[in-house]
Amino acid sequence: MNCTHILRKSIFLLTFLLLAFSATDASAQLKINFGKDSPLRKLQIAEMAITNLYVDTLDEHKLVDDGIRGMLEKLDPHSTYTTAKETKSLNEPLEGSFDGIGVQFNMVQDTLLVIQPVPNGPSERVGILAGDRIVTVDDTAIAGVKMPREEIMKRLRGKRGTKVRLEIVRRGIPDKLSFTVTRAKIPVRTLDAAYMIRPHVGYIRISSFGATTYNEFMTSVDSLKQHGMKDLILDLQENGGGYLQAAVQIANEFLHKNDLIVYMQGRRAERKDYTANGKGKLLTGKVIVLVNEYTASAAEIVTGALQDQDRGQVVGRRTFGKGLVQRPISFEDGSMIRLTIAHYYTPSGRCIQKPYEKGDLRDYAEDIEKRFKHGELYSADSIHFSDSLKYSTLRQHRTVYGGGGIMPDFFVPLDTALYPPMYRKLAAKSIILNANLRYVDNNRKWLHENYPTFGSFKKSFTVPQQLIDEVLAEGEKQKIKAKDDKELQRTLEVMRLQLKALIARDLWDMSEYFEIINEMNPVVKKAIEVIH
């Protein structure tokens, strides 16, 4: 990289912006001034001076990266810069796939344990099984050497079509097994669960909005309809958002022709409306949307659209409040700026974005903690809206509020008693998770033989006392005890359900996990009450 790199990068950025604005606003004129008073020239001279004259050796790449970050940090909380490596890592979960060997795994006692090979993936095709332990990758030991998880993933992933040699230890076989796996495109699912939660009531949980989300969603809708679904609980709790287009596609399935889904508008971005085409498959039936304080961005767009159009009711707690639109601006080296260019607005005109002070990222980041302290997560009475933030839904003219985030129609407080302190400490130390992994590893064959279907497992399986005792014994070693019998009994109740759900996840998948664990989720229970 030479000393004119920042100028080249800036010209590339400004050219991109010029083209972008001409595409969205024919009257917009972005003047680029390289004269003696130009801020860009000043920036170039500063970079050249620092690079060539500074007393110590500098990494010029990092200098430019830090300079861009410094500019963006003075703007809003969501305008960001990422390096090529960071950009790739952030995009993979949304793009719908990555290149790798295709296994779900966890680390048990410093060893990679295969939870499940991806169905019809490269590892399954060569014969790798659930319960296998991968001990070497291309002759490099990864077991018993305290290798960071990120480093292990780096060795397993690689360009599709390339080969990787694995040595595996399999229970019941004395010698190591060798496999050569050809890396391939591995799908990343954004839909966690889909099942019939009650007669005629389907449940779908979406973790994020990516390139494949709409297709995953519609496949699940078709399947649930075949099982008699008339009404739907759409769970967007902890959904941090993702692609706008995926959110619009899903909202479209619920709304009638020309119903407004969302619109965006900014200083240099003309208003753009997204409307429904009226061809959705979910135009009838009750809809409940589940949200909480970590529901954000694209998930708030879906929630706001269904609430404002009186198509669905919202259950949970006030959402995060991210309503700023970012335009990705890619550089030649793979790095990227995500620059805020507009706000999102719900059909009634509410701005989703919560208030912020430019440059004050710390205060913005601590918003959720402030909600805890102010009692908002425990009582709806702690949330106060001024009359200026009042809006009306478009059909039933119910009062809804702007000012950041989506306020639910039915508030469900955070239940701190649900997970007692003893349980939280056991979970935080991974004692419950590790005990589960060992149990499934030791009993996988027996479990499959005795519970060939999830239905039989859900109905008949009881977590053995020996497994409970193992967790409690390890907790005692780490000085984790209940303060009284009431806390102990509550811990045991929650732990049994959690362990059963984890075992179901490892034998089947995440959908089966949620089918068990949701039976104690207060927000889900409230949704079932409302939908009936």
C-alpha cells in the first residue's frame, strides 16, 4: 500500500456515492472539491505526513482503517467500518451459506465433538457420525492442545472443492479413523423452529433475516398448513434483524394488496415505500408476534407492519429500536462501510429508531441496562410516552407509540424467578451443557433405540437422576449451592426441562429443543392464551 491509498479509497467511495445518489435522486448533486480548501485534500496530506514523517514505524493499513472508524464514530451508532476479514465474518450468517466440512460441533474437555453432521453434507457423505471426535486436521493436532475455537474453525473451513484430512476417534473402535473430506457449500439456517404448538396453531421462530429466510419460512408454512395450521405464533425474540428484503417478503405474506409494509426516508434519500402485493399465503387466521428487548431492525419492520395494519397482535416487551438504514459501501480490498442514509418508518408513520446522541456510543450501548434499572422490563407502568408520540393503527385505530422500538399489545414482564441464581451459575459455568454432552455421547445408541421418534421421546423420556446428581456434584465442587430448599427445587425443575431440551437438540435439531423449552417460556405461554 503506497501513500496515495487513502486518496484512491476516498475517490472510490465518493464515486460510489455519486452513482448511488444519481440513481435515487436525479436532482442530487454531490460536488467533489480537490482544491486547497478541500477537506479531502487535508485528509490526504495528514495521512501522507504521518506515514512519512512519524517517529515510529506505522502500519499504514491500520492507520487508514482507524481514520475511517474515527469519522464514523462521530455519527450515529450504526454507521460502521469493517475490515475484509470482519466483513466476511459478519456477512456469512446472512448470505445463507459458507464453505466448510458440514458438522455441528461442540468442545468437550478440549476435544471437538461432532453433535450432528449436516444432512447430505460433505462429512456425512464420507461416513462421519454424530459422536465422533475430530482429533487432527491435516496432520495438526486440535485435541488436547487448548487450540482456540476460532483457530479450529479456520482449519475446518476453506474454499469449496479443497480437501481436508481428518483423524477421528469413534466410540467402540480402538484405532483412529481417517477421512478425506471435500469442502462444500454449507447452508446456514436462519429459522430455528417450526412445529404445531397447539391444535390448529403453528409456531415459527426466526433467528435473523438472511438470504434464505423467506424460502425457509415458506417451506415451514406449507408444512404446518398440511398439519392443520390456521393460526400462527411468529417468534422474533432475540432476532437482531438482517436483510430488509427478507423482512418485506415475509410481511407481504400476511398483508392485503397495497398495504404499506414500511417506508424509508433520509436527507438525501427520497421516500421509498414497500407495499404488499396481496398474493400472500397467510392473509387469514390469527397472528401473534413475539418480541423482546433484543428484537431489532428487520424484525421490528415485520412487527410494526403487522401491528399498524391490525393484522397481528404483539406479545412481549418493547423492542430494541433500530430504525436506521445502512447502505453498504465496499472497497477493493474487501473492507466495507455501512453508512446510515435514512430512517425506517412503520405504516402509521412511527420512527422505529430510539433516540441517540451523535458520537455517544457508550450511552446508546447501555440502553438495555438502563431499561433494567428503570424497571421497564418488569412493569409496563414504568414506560411513559408523551402525547406527541401517539399514533393510530390503520384499521382499528388503536393507539400505538413511537419514540423508538415497538411497544407490544400485551406486555409480559421479565420473570427473574424463572431462572433462580443457582441455575444461572450452573449454566454460566457450562456445567449443565457439558453434563448433557457427556450423557448423549455415552448413551446415544441406547437413546435412539428406545426413543426412535421425537414424539416418543417428548412423551416418555425422563431425565435420569444420575445426570442430575452429576450436575449438582460438579456444582458443589465449584461452590455453587442453593440458599434454601425453595431455590433448589426450582433449580431442579428448570434444569430437568433444560436437559431434556438439550438432549432433544443433540438427537434431532433446534426445532425439537424449542418444542420442549417453550413450555416454560412466559412470552410463549401468553401468546397461546391470547390466540385462543
